Amino acid sequence: MLVVAGAEDGVAGVDKPRHVASCYPAGRLEVLAGSGHWPWVDEPTAFRDLVTGFLAD
């Protein structure tokens, strides 16, 4: 499972996504620097590259 979080997320922060990722044996947390609560809006290219790479694995 891939969990993507924004480093500057003022709503969920990074601790909650970290916890979600840790609940899965193959859970992976990726934190996008400079991104807030909507990383796909704030950093669309980085978000797309993360998701595409994860799905290709």
C-alpha cells in the first residue's frame, strides 16, 4: 500500500499517514516536500511519478 502525505499538511500532518502505512506489512509512506493536504494539487508531477512508479512495481 502506498500512502502519500504532504510535508506541510496542516489538517492530517504526517503522523497519521505514517500510522496508516505502518498498519500494512508492505505499507510505504512517501512525504512530498512543499505539499499540503492535497499533494496531487500542490505537486502534481511528483504525485503522478510516485503513483505511476508504485503501480509499475
